[in-house]
Amino acid sequence: MKVKEPNLQSQSDPTPQASAEKLKEDLRNLAQTLEDLLAVTANETSSEFQDLRERARARLAEARSRLTDRGSELYQQASETLRATAQQTEGYVREHPWTSIGLGAAVGMLIGLLMGRR
């Protein structure tokens, strides 16, 4: 029984969609390896069992690593975006204080009207 070798090289995908596709592929590979492991376990061939178990561990470690790395990247991107947006908002409020007060009052009035209809 031949099992596809895991790709342990770190690759950075250019788009979130490509990252999602790579993650799906990794999960499919992991599932296939685990299915093969179960099939071999039924026969209990010691060397095949050991080989597939090591491959499953390697693929699982790779998938966990990618998930951790991607989660960290997404957190960092969101944090930077939030920080930049807050700085831009603060700059606008400092440059246009009366417009900001008017917008705040209008939004407050709109929220008050919507809540009053309940």
C-alpha cells in the first residue's frame, strides 16, 4: 500500500483563498493517511503500521503548524488594520472636530429613534 509522502516544506500562499485551499488539501491528506492507518492496523503488519503511524504524525504536525501560523498571521493583520483605522479616525476627528460632533449627534439620534420604536 503506497501512501503519498507529506510535503514538509513551508510555503506561503499569496491569497487567503489559496491558503484555504492548501489547508483543505492538508486535511484531505491527513484524513487519507488516517484511513490507510486503520486499514493497515487490521492486518497488523508491524513495519507498515509503524511507517504509516509516523507519516500520520508528520502530517498532523504539519497541519497544526500551518493552522497556528495562519492564525497568528490573521491576528497580526487584524491588529494592524484596527490600529491604522483608529489612527485615521483620530486624525479626522482632530482635523474636523465640529463635523465629528455633528456626525456623532446624528448617529446618536438615529439610534435613539430606532430604540424608541421597540
